[in-house]
Amino acid sequence: MTKFLKKDQLSSNWFEIDAKNAVVGRLASIISKIIRGKNKTTFTPHMDDGDFVVVKNIEQIKFTGKKFQNKKYFRHTGHPGGIKLTTPEDLSNKKPGETLKLAVKRMLPGGVLGRKQLTKLKMYSGNDHPHGAQNPKVLDLKKLNSKNIIKI
């Protein structure tokens, strides 16, 4: 029999990740699993049991190969002929870290639950962030990959 948690039994932890020289897709897969709560033994697909993730130094994330210039992001304005095109290079000049946010967003479920879980991602340029009071647990990306995410 599957055990489901009630809302008052849910608890969230805080994690801090330094994105300096991290590859966008690999970092996004680790972040999305933590935000969804897949690193917990109490994971329930229809509930928001994930943890908060603070990512610092987002202006220093990397793409492998020539994706930084050649990858394309499409969006549509809703008007006829309103397709818009941008590259990670253009996007990071306007909004640093937006490429990481898009990668994480596309790894989360669509709909209300995915939008709520995306609010648990906090991204900051530089080393400083205002979440020191939450005592985030620092995750070292060199010792971590998407398969051995910290078990709680």
C-alpha cells in the first residue's frame, strides 16, 4: 500500500549550488529533481514536496559545444506570423540565468504544479544571496551527478 503525506507533514529544506563553470543541462537536471522532491523517499507525483534551491554565480554557467551561439529558443506572440527567435547568447545578455530557468522549467511538469514548483528556484548573480537565514546546505557539483542526488 502506498503511503501519502498530508499537507501538514510536508517539509522543505534549502540547498545552495554554485553554478560557476557548470553545464546548463546537467545543472538543470539536478535542480529539477530537487525542486520536484524526487530526492526524498516521500516523493508523491501530485504534491509539491520539493526543496528550495538557491543558485549563485548564474552569469558563469556554460554550454557545451557551440550551443551558446547556435541553439535557438522559439516563442510565439499569439498573433499571426508572431514567432520570435532568440539564442542563449542574446538571452544571457538581457537576462543572465534565463537559459537555466528555461531548462529547469521544461523539466518540470506542465500546469499549476510545475509553475508552483518553479517558484522554489532562486537565482542570483555573484556570490551573495539574501537566503542566509535559511541555512542552505551547500551542494558540491563536482561530487554530485543527477543519479546520486542527496537523499533525505
